[in-house]
Amino acid sequence: MSRVLYRGGVVHTPGDSGATALILDGDTVAWVGRDGDPPAAGDGADHVVDLDGALVTPAFVDTHVHATATGLALDGLDLTGCPSLTEALRRVAEHAAVRPGEVLIGHGWDETLWPERRAPTAAELDAATGGAVCYLSRTDAHSAAVSTAMLACVPAARAEAGFDPSGHIRLDAHHTIRRHAFDGMSPDQRRRVQRRTLTEAGRRGIGCLHENAMPGLSSEEDLASLLDLARTGPHPEVIGYWGELGAVGTARRHGLAGLAGDLLADGSIGSHTACLTDPYTDAPGTTGHAYLTTGQVTEHVLECTRQGLQAGFHAIGDGALRTVLDGFRAAAERVGTDRIRAGHHRLEHVEMLDPDMIATMAALGIAASVQPIADEFWGGDDGMYARRLGRGRARAMNPFRSLLEAGVPLALSSDSPIMPMSPWPAIRAAARHHVPAQRLSVAEALRAHTAGGWRAAGRHHGGAGFLRPGAPASIAVWDCGDGLDAATGLPDVDGPLPHCLRTVVRGRTVHDGR
């Protein structure tokens, strides 16, 4: 690898050093300073890049991605933001016409935004696809609409919780049918959409993503394919997780960071499957679904701790979070708080936390992988959270500042394709939280989306996520126009957001848009 001098820009460093230049020597940051200071004249550099005032930040880390599902959405059948059921069916028909013979997989429909206020039926999907095998996940990915041909492919699902012959499936039936849908992809189709995700991540300044794989959502084959593709690059790095109890062998086979990520403790608020302490406001008598017991959580945390793996869970509702954190506390009582903290365990989403839960996470060093764009899309007094839970509970959700001030390691992510894989919109959403007291500054959100991502993976040593000598040479270069705040040297997120000019991962350019 070569030695490259970047000069004439704004380099974001710890402590706001006023740096305007840096040198990357192979896979390491060799020097950070001001133009005109040695060695900024370029002595010994193989290449010189004139930044022309561009901003340089550490490359972003997205701590919650589903790469194959994201690639499928990017590949054409993305129903996010679709204004009506009629339009959704039109898009499905259009996609089916150009993908003959493939299992049709799409994502993103949200009936709460449609005048029809309901999911597509199997009969409607049959008509739109010409009878093809079709699976369309809801925007939260915890329920789906499927065609008659898809239902026929998985007869076992008819006996499972959440099955509905109309084609709107939830719970265990959804997990079974989703597994069949993704397993039906050819290796070429899978690799194509995974490459699309990695390319798009690089284009958006993301140098590392955490793949949150799990049985039913993906497969070992799917995960192995993605990890191999990332290694053979040039692509962003991928840190792999597998969400299954007792799967130490799987983690060892694939060199995974942990048995964490989407290991489901509950479902989602939009699908009424997040596990709540009190019933849903718009579904009286319904408190969602719990997938795990406190005992299962405890044993999983202990096994991962003893095996040197990260443990973690998907937990959204307050009922699920109470179960999970009770399990962590029980594990700490058996092996000691220090051993649990040393495991760098993590939780995903954590949307309905109370102060005691936050204090437990801080005490045990449990990282929070959160999605600010979810608050932007679904928060507020008139958003989906308020409709499902009532305004009081909705306003207490996603307490980003409370987490940060309590000392909980905080990492920003997308949960793509649930939310767009877009770091600067995530930072803007964190800075514009619907509850002003829970907002982060742009600098705090940037750190949570860079260094915080490495901390969430337990790989924060050596300066990862910061631009300083000795740190990994993973950077993103941004055209911010005239939108840099003079006081902070960072973008004003109330204006146009930065455009990525270049992404470098450990010295290798994975995106060059100059």
C-alpha cells in the first residue's frame, strides 16, 4: 500500500485540533496536522490529494445491517414510502415483469400510511405477480404479505402461531416463511445483492458494517457468502453476528464477534409484537410476544462470556427489556460484574427503557445499538409510536441523551433495510429528536456513529474510529458545500447534508466519487 497525503481540508479529530491535513501510510494513520507543518509538504508521500476544503471524518460504522435484505431492496423492490396499496401492487407487478423465474422478495410497505389501512392480500399479490412466489416484509420486518404460491411452498407454517390464510403472516409462521423465501435465492442472486449493499455502504461513507444474521432471517450460507465477499473487496469491512442460543460452533466456524444482534427477545411495535408491560393503546388486551425467558438470557450471557464472545439481544418493548436486563443481572451475580463488563455485550434497539434499565446497562457496560431515523419516522405526538402506545409512552422512547449521560456505550445504526443506511440523516435525526431533552449534538452523534461502532463490537482499541496517528486508515471525505459550522467544523445538519467524495478502508479506496 502507498503513503498518501490529504491536504487543504478540514480534518475532524479528537479535541478539535484545527487539523487540515493527514497522511495515511498503508493501513494506518501516520500523521495529522496543519498544512505547512512537517511533514505536510508531502515529503515521502507517494500520492497527494488536494481536499479543496472538504471535510475528512473517520469512516462511519453501521452497527445493525441485514446485507442481503438491503441489497434486495436496493435491487428494485423497495416499497418504503409507498403512498398507497394500489401503488405498492403496481410496483410489485413492474418488478415481477423484469425478474421472471426469481423468488420475488421485497420490503418496506407500511399500511399505517395508506388510505386502505391494510396489508396486501395473497390474492392481490397473485394477480400482480402472475402467480409467482412472492414475499414482502413490512417496514419493521416483523410481519409480511405473501402470495398463494409462497404459502403453498411452506405448508408447515399453517400450524404455527401467526399464520393467516389471507397472506398477512406474523410470529413463528413469518419466521418459517421468511427462511424459505431467502433460502430460495440462487447463489448468484445472493452475491449480486450483497455486493450491491457493500458498494452502497462505501458510497455513503460507511467503512464497516455489522451484519446481524439469524436463523429464519438469513442462513449460515448467506453469512459466509457476505463475509467472503467483504474479505475479497475492496469493500467495507463486515463484522458478523449470529442471533441464536447455544450456537458457539457457528461463531467459531465463521470467526464471528458474537451470538448477538437479532437474537429476538420480542418483535416490533408496528406489528404489535414488541413485548410490553401494559397493553397496546390501539389493541387493548394485546401485550405483544416474548421469545425468551430470563433463564435463557442468563445462560446465554454466561456461555458467551466464558467463550469470549459478545452476547446480545434484539429488545424493543419494556417487557422484553426487563426480561433481558434481569438475565444480565443474574449472570453478573454468578460470575461478577467485571467479567460481564469485559464481555462488551450489546443490545439492539432498546426503545422503551426506563432509568433503572439504563443504569443496569451502564453498570454492566452493555452497549446500545440504536436507530435515530426510527424516531424521525415513527416518533412524535402523531406518529406510529403514539398511535400504538399513546403519547405518554411514545415521548419516553429512544432516550439517546439519557443513555449517553449515564455512560452507556452508544452506537448509531440503521437496521437497514428497515431504515435507510444513511449516516448523516441518522446524525440529523439524533440531533432533532422529537423530545428536545433527548437530543445529541452533531459531534456526539458523529462519535457514536464512528468510534461508538467499534466500541459496540469490542474492537475500540488502537484508536479505531478516531483520526490520530496509529489509528486504522479508514476515512470518509465529504463535500459539505458552505454548510460547515464555524464553531465546530462540522456540518450544519439543518441545511443540505454532506455528499461523500471518497471512502477509504484501512488504506484501500472503496469509493471514489470525485
